[in-house]
Amino acid sequence: MAPNCSRRPLTLALCGGYFLVLLDVTVVNVALPHIGSDLQAGSTGLAWTVDAYSVPLAAILLASGAIGDLIGHRRVVLLGLFGFGTASVLCALAPTITVLVAARAIQGIGAALMLPGTLALLVDNALDEASRNQLVGAWAAIGGAALPSGPVIGGLLVQAAGWRAVFWLSVPVVAFALAPVLRLSGAAPQQRPERNVDWIGAALLVSALTCLVTAIIKAPTSLVPAMVLTAVAMCALIAFLVAEQRAAHPLLPVPRDVRCPLGLACLVAGLMNLCALGGLFLLTQVFQDIHRLKPLAAGLLILPAMLPLPLLGAPVGRLTTRIGVWCTSALGAVIAAAGMAGIAATLANTGTGYIALGLFLALWGVGLGTLTPPIVAAALKATPSTPGLASGASNTARQTGGALGIALFAAIAGSPAAPGFSSHSTALFIGAAVLFVLTGLLCLGSACSRRPRFS
């Protein structure tokens, strides 16, 4: 590290960048009803407001780590920060929903470039093993605080200054983060070996995910184009898998003997985010458009669902040590299913009250907080010698699941102004509860497997 560059500002800058990446997954949700009203955007436009960020974040995440290894993570993080900050200004000034969606896509690209590099730069500039562990812990803790902060920060900003303030928030944070990273010009060179980027695989992955999300969103109104897009997505996905097998430096260099356990961990992680982010997308609209809550009240009501995620890490870690990753995952999935079933019941019975709804939201959050750590541990356990591979695969699966979940929930629920929106939302939460039960059974089946190393 350059001698004149204090490690504390650098740590805060890199953790702040990571915080922004995760914050923008949830902070925009509370602003959706106001965006729809101001920019005359329907359910399709609102879905793309969220998914235009999530799709490139999921699709480019794997490639960005390889790009950092090739040209240096400092350059990639700076590029991501500049792109994210510029796109945030464009979002805040967007005159139409089309401009907003395009700017959100640039934001997602910037976020994907930032995410792997923030951790890599922290690790590279640690003094020793002890400080490295402390920095990684701080990075994870600050990132974990982003999810519960999102709805509350979004509610405060929207209620006080309008939906555009949600995007202006990122600008000073990016400006603060740029200076310490820029001062890394004298940093020591990267110690990790350089490797080429599988550009073909990256392009195919972006194409597959974009076409699939577009097909889901279009399906209720344009069935034939949606079917064509689905076929294109499937072809792109097959081509991606073939290209990965033939590439000298694949995005996911997964050894054959760990494909099953790693694939199962990624599948569960994707299903978890599909239900979680899809449900969060609907709840913010239900609370504001149907129940007529103010943005801050809606954000505070969602808080019980988000708060357990960063708080349960340590106790769930101890539980995982005692009963194993898959038994703990099954327990988390069942608790989350009970929470979502309770949410569906309270949404269907408007006389139940917000106290019962808050309790079921908290139960859902406890389930998610119990499920998340063991699933990450299961991915790391599948590839203990390559934790970066496990982390990249797990993060990509979660972001992909979230993008697909938002598209599915938006397409099925429809517009909040439509007569069937409330009943469709209730049905979606029931369906999500069933999916969590099936996920729990899948985890339990893996726990009962005869192969103890995957249990």
C-alpha cells in the first residue's frame, strides 16, 4: 500500500462500496409505488426498475473477478465506482421509466465490477493473517447491515424528499470511496496469477438471463414473443455450458467431483432469493398501494423480515457445527415457509392487524437468517481449496434467483391497480411457502444421504 494512504479510510471506502451494492438490492423497493405514479410506469416498468440492476449484477459477477485478476482489482473497482456514481445521478434525474431502467442497468454493471474487487483489495492490503480476518469480518458485517437498512433508509428518503433521493444517496458515498482507492497507485502488485477472461461465456450468460427475465415479464401480455425469448434463453444457456467445458479459463472451473454438492447449494441459494426478493418486491406495493401506508411506515413494517439476517450469523454458525449444514438449512427453510404462510393468511384477512403481520414477517426473517449461513457454508465445503469459486457461484445463484423471483412475482401479481392484485399476491406467498417446504425436503434428503462429506 502507498505509504501516505491510511488503511482505515481504505477499509471504510471498500466496505462502503460493498454496502452500496447490497443496499441497492432493497432500498429501491419502497420507492416503487412513487416511481410508478410519477413516471406512469406499470408493473412491467417497476419490475424492470429492480431487475435492470439485478440481471447484470448476477450475469457479470463471475467475469468481473477474472477481469480484476487480469488488469488489477484497483482499476476494476474504480471503474465500478465511477459507473455506479454516474448511473446514480442519471437515475435521480431520469425523466421517463425507460431512462431510469437504462441507468439502473449501468448501476448493476458498476455493482458487479465493484463487488469482487472490494474484498480482493482488502485482503491484498492486510498486514497479516489476523488483520486479514478482521477486515473480512468488517466487510461481511457492513454488507450484512445493508439488507435491513434498505427498507428503512428508502422509506425515510422517499417520505422526506421523494423517490429521487434514494438514488442521490449513492453519490456522496461514491465520492467518499473514490479518494482512498485512487491513492492506492503505489500499491504492491497483485500476488494472484493472472488469467484470461472467458468473454464468450460471459456474453452468453448475460444473454440467457436477460432473455429469460424478459420472457417472464412479457408472458402475461405477449405470450408468443415470451416463448421465443424463452427458447433463445435456453439455447444461450446450453451454449454457455458447452463453452464453459471448452474454455481454457472458464468462468466456473468446477471439478467434476464437486458439481453435485456445489450445484445443490447454489440451487437452494437461488430458490431462497427467488422467494425472498420476489416477496419483498410485492410487500412494498401491498403496504403502500393497498394498505395506504406511508413509505417510512412500510419500511419499518418490513424491517422485522430483514433484521434477523445479520443478527443470526453467530448462533446459526454454532448450530451448523452441531447438526450439519443441510439439517440447519432444512430447519431454516421450514421456518421461512411458516412465516410466508402466515404472511399470506394475514394479507388475505385484512382484519388480522399489523402486529400479527409483523410477527410473521419476523418468523420469515428468522427462517432466512437460519438458511443463509449454512448454504454459504455448504458451497464452501464443496470446494474447500477454492473458496473464491464457491463464493462466486453462490453469489451468482442468489442474484439470479432474485432477478427471476422479481420477474415472476411481478408477472403473476400484475399491477396494484388491477382488481386481482391482492388475491394474486396472497397466492404467490402461499406458493412461496410451498416452495420453501420443498427446498427444506431437498436439504433434508441431502442430510440423509449416505455420502457424509456432503451432510
